[in-house]
Amino acid sequence: SSSPSRAATATMLALAAAALWQAGCDKRSAHPDGPTKDATSPLETALVPLTNMVPIKAGSFVRIRQPVAITRDFWLGKHEVTQAEYTALMGRNPSHFQGDSNCPVEKLNWFEAQEYCAALSERERQAGRLPAGYVYRLPSEAEWEYACRAGATNLFSFGDDPQDADAHAWTLENSESKTHPIGLKRANPWGLHDMHGNVWEWCLDWFAPYPEMPATNPVGLATSKFKVFRGGGWNQEIQYARSANRFMMSPSNGIHFVGFRVALGQTPPTPSR
């Protein structure tokens, strides 16, 4: 007979099935549906920012009379870090104003703010949400001012008139000499709350006079005596919460009007001067 035997037919079908199965495996390998736990996988970790992070696109602003360029996108916390967030990660609450865990954490020094960022980075890296080269950290002073201004050239992100501040900021004029829960005042044009007032916010940089030249992604001195904090707080008048205002304190000091917010971005360059 010219027709194949049953044994030959069965063999052909088995070979065809094996080929189809192998092709399917190859296709899945080339186009994975998601991360795999295989330690030898070449897949890279995808960046998944915390849900309360606001994306900030690269751009520039004028600092006094000099242009400052931010050439890399980054993310910044929509709010100051709360007492609840800090306690959940670090197991303690250093704040002076306790009773409402939605108030910003304060009375922590610069090193403690850095430790929180490092712990957050480690947690998110272990969870597979933070690729190499990215960290949660304090914002540089330039990143902070750029985000605070949100494209505005005014004294404040909401304009020039301090009389308009009540809708935007907790300062000496309306704070009743205490912190308040995050997010109760209007956000700036980029969706960031409490950039003016509530608590001052630690930044990455050492305090130093600005160089009288254009700057790109500046991170300040390699070392000095004081760290910068920004944004004004419940303890001082609105005039001290202007976008350009900067204050300083020893990084080992913690005080009840200074807290912080977290940035997410590429590891910043190491200061070289």
C-alpha cells in the first residue's frame, strides 16, 4: 500500500507536536509576559515608583540671575513624609507634634532622613520595583526649587502676593503654631502639596554660596558644615517660604519645624569641589 503505516503516522504526529511545543517555548522565552524569578534571567527590573510620587520632567529655571538646568527626569513625593510612613518603615516616631499620624514627621536630623531614604530604596529593590542606578533619596536643592516653582518665576508658585498664601501654605499666620495633616492646602501647578509651609524640608546639598555661573544638575560642595533645608514652615511668616528662600542647619540637629520629602531618580553625581 502507498499509505503510511499506523506506526509511521504516529511517529510523524509525535514529531510535529514536539516541534510545535518547542516553538511555543521559544516564543515565550523571546516575549516574556513578566519578570521571572530565575536568577539567570537577563530581564531587567522595571521601575515602579511609589503611588504618591509625582513625575517631574527635565527643564530649567533661573536662580537669582543664573540659569540652572535639570537634565534628567525625576520624581518627587506629592507630600512631605508623614509620621505614619516614617514609623512603618523605621519603627519609631521622633516627632514633637504627635496625635495625628498624617502630619509630617519632624524633629529628625539629616542623617535620619537619609536613613529613611536608604531603607525605602532597599525595600523597593528587594520587591523588584527599583532597578540598578535608581535610588530614593533627598532632592538636590536645585531639584527642590525647580519642582517648587513648577514653571513659575514668581516669589511663590501661586504668585507674588503673600495675601493669597492661606489657600496654599501653613505658616505662622495660620498654623496656630503647629504642623497640620498633609495635603489640606492647594497643590502647586505640578501637583505637589505643602512645598510652601507646614515643615521645612531637608535637601541633599551642603550649604554654600551659589556659583556665579550657569549650572547643570548642581549638587553643591563635597563637604561643609551645614545642610540646606527649604520651603518655610509653620513656625515662620510666609515671606520666609518663598520659592528661592534657603536656610541651613547642622546635619546632626533635629528640630520640630524641619521634615523632608523623598525624591526618586538616578544616583546623583558626587560633588567634586
